[in-house]
Amino acid sequence: MILDKESEVQRKLKIEPIEGSYNSYAVHEKEKRDWSGNIYLACVAAILAISFFT
């Protein structure tokens, strides 16, 4: 995919050695949660609750 804008994203990596192996590591990427979907869902639920009780 070709994009006009490039953005640098800093990743948080957690590197752990694998037990029972020589020079092998497991790399886990820590991701931030995306709360925008949950906020949108809460707003829709609030609007529905207000319209139901009035």
C-alpha cells in the first residue's frame, strides 16, 4: 500500500529468552487499546437509554 504521508510509530517490545533453547528469544509487542469503539458504543447506549425512559 502506498501512502502519501509516512508516520513513525514507536513500538513497545518485550523480549524474553525462550527456555531450553540457545540464543532464541520471543518478541511480544505491547499494543495500546483503542477506546474509540467503546466510547462510541457507550454514547449510543446512553442515547437509547434516555429515549427509552423519557
